[in-house]
Amino acid sequence: MNFLRYRYKLILPAILLLVLVMIFPLVFSLRMSFFDYILSKPFHRPFVWFQNYKEVLTDTQFHNSVFVTLKFSFIALLFEMIIGFLLAYLLMKIPRFNNLYVSVLMIPMMITPIAIGLIWRLLLHPDLGIVNYLLNLIGVGGKAWLGLKSTALGTIIFVETWRSTPYVMLILYAALLSLPTEPYEAATIDGASELQKIRYLTIPMLRPVLVVVSTLQLIYLFKTYDLVYILTRGGPGISTETLSYFIFRQGFTNVDMGNASAASYLIVVIVSLATTFLFFRLRGRKITR
């Protein structure tokens, strides 16, 4: 018993340090959100109550960033889940060299987001990029993929899907390997087709995993900043400005840390609502008030 008490005392400093590192930024940023906290005015920071929240909520650029983030997150999540599931299912059907295929497909997941952004920025360059070169060879004709409002957001969604699909594939592949074989054998005897097995056996048994993966990916997509910064800087105009990039611009371009902090806490609310909605939808339940 003395040893057990002593063991807990040994890990107590690490727990306290972890709590301090987590709690202090949250409390400090919450405090900043109630002050007119301009970095260029260190001696004039009055308490303004909810004025920062009011300014953010009435800012049309904030409205645009919310719309862009929702559109980007849900479209990217849809593609990642569909393609990730298809790749995982196909890997289950390959009789040999599965580990080799998994290793190759995991390469995008191993590259840092900044490097991915720089690679695709070069590939998609309107004059020097190989993508436009290949399109011109087949007579389709290239374009400034990251310089047009009509294609910039779709291009970022494509790059994000390319980057994150291996993660979804890996989780679903591991889940598929753990499924019992007896229901599939019984379905085969009953004459069920592959599509029927997927619809009535695979997806229902994978539902808990799908809920977890979808929720984690949605939270991750809502925080996307690196790809936007490297590829478009939120442009053209503000057509690809996500919430994270909006906060960055408020805090480090406009040096208004009060508005940036308020927007950060509004993101927490938006992410909580979006993930709750997704969680209940995937579990097949209705949200009750």
C-alpha cells in the first residue's frame, strides 16, 4: 500500500504540469476575448464584455469563413470516408502482398502537411506545373487551379482528400480484419451478393468505427489551416478562407487578439454542434430537444 501511494505521488507532478499546460491557454484566451486586446496598444486594453463576440458574429468575413469551413469539411469528409472504405474493402479482397499495398497507400499520410502543400503548389503551378502540362498534352487545357474562385476550394478539398484518405483507409482496414467471418459465410450460403453483404453486414458492424473516425476527421478538418496557408492564403479574395485562417488573420495580421480569441471560442461551439449532429446521424438516431 505504501508503494502504491508513493507511485501516485511520482506521477502527480506530470499530471499537474499537463493540466497547467492545457488549462492556462484556455483561461487566458477566454479572458482576452472579453477585452479590447490590441497588440499594438499594450497600455489600453479595456474590458468590453461581449463586444468582441458581437463584432465577430456580425462580420461578413466571419460568415464567409463559416460557410467555407462547413463546405470544405463535409465534402472532404464524404470523399475521405467513401474512398477510404473502398480502398480498405479492396485490400481485403487482395490475396497477396497486402502489406506492400498498404505501405504504398500510406505514403501521403507520412508526409508533413507543409511539405504536401508545397508539393501540390508546384504540381498545380499554371505555367510550370506537371498537371497542366499533362492536361495540355491530351488537349483538355490547364488552368490556374489555385487562382480561380471556381476551382480554388475544390482543389484544396482534393489535396486534403489525398492527404487524409490513407488514415481513414488504415482504420477501416483494421476494423474489417477484426469482423467475424460467420455472418458472411451464412450470407454466402443464402445467396447474398457482395453489395448486399456490404449494406446489411459490413456497414452495420462497422458503424461504431465509422462514428469515431468521422467525428475525429471532422474535428481535424474544421481546424485545417496549413494547406490553406500554403496553397492559397485564403484567396482568391476570401473564397478559401477557413475559420482557422480567419482567426490567424485577425490575431496576427490585424493584431486584434480579442476578436481572434472570441472567434476561437465560437469555433468550439460550431465544432461541437457539427460533431454532435454527425454523431447522431451516423448512429441512426434523431436529436431530441
